[in-house]
Amino acid sequence: MSSRDELPFDLTLRVRDTCLCLHVQRAARAVARRYDVALRPLGLTNFQFSLLMSLNRPAPPTMSQVSSLLAMDRTTLTANLKPLERRGLVTVGVDPADKRSRLLSLTPEGRSLLAAAMPLWEKAQEQTAQLITQAEPDALRADLRALS
């Protein structure tokens, strides 16, 4: 029996049609592209918007708090912060309570850009929500949170 016979094509079709991971990944990429297009006039990606929004807090968060919220490791977060720092949108400072820890803050320019991005995000959010026809957006968000 050849290795081709050991994995019939109908299994490929079954995975294509039923794999939750595949469908979530495809949807995530498509949704991300929609938000990227919406935010492009401000020179932001959807991830940069989310990262900036995660810093919009009463007190500056630590890198650990932000990396946990965004479900990413600190090294990846650091790499994604660098372009935002270069643009003057974010500052990274030493935590006075723990010199090993870093605190992340929006600059006034970062806050202004985030405020300018909100109408673009709102429009993309509304357009994306209209594509959800089989479930309520709140139920979908709850299901996605359960997966993450």
C-alpha cells in the first residue's frame, strides 16, 4: 500500500470542512485585514490599535499585564512596541516599585492618534458585526473568549 492510499482525499475534505482551528484562523485573518484597511489612513495596523488601546488605562500597565491581555510573549510584545516608540506614541519606563519591571504608557500623541482611530474602528466594527448572521455578536465573543 502506498502512503497516498493511507491518507485518502476524503479526510482532507473532512478537515477542510470541519476543522475549528482552520476556520478560526481563516476568520481571524479576514477580520484582521478588514480592520487593517480601515486603520491604514492613520498608519496603524489592527494589532497596533489593539496594543495602543491596551495601554489606555488609569495607571500604566506592566509589560506582563499587556502581554497576558494580548496573549503574546514579552519578546513579541517588545518587538511590536518598538515602532510605536519610534513614532512617539508609547513610552516604556522603569516601574519604581520593581526596577526589573517596565511600565507602558501612551504619550499625548498616542492618545490623540487612538482618539482619531476610534471612528475608523467603529465603522469596521459595525461592518464586521453585520457579517455575523447566524449568532449574536456577544455570543460569538463569549465563545471566542472560551477558546482563548
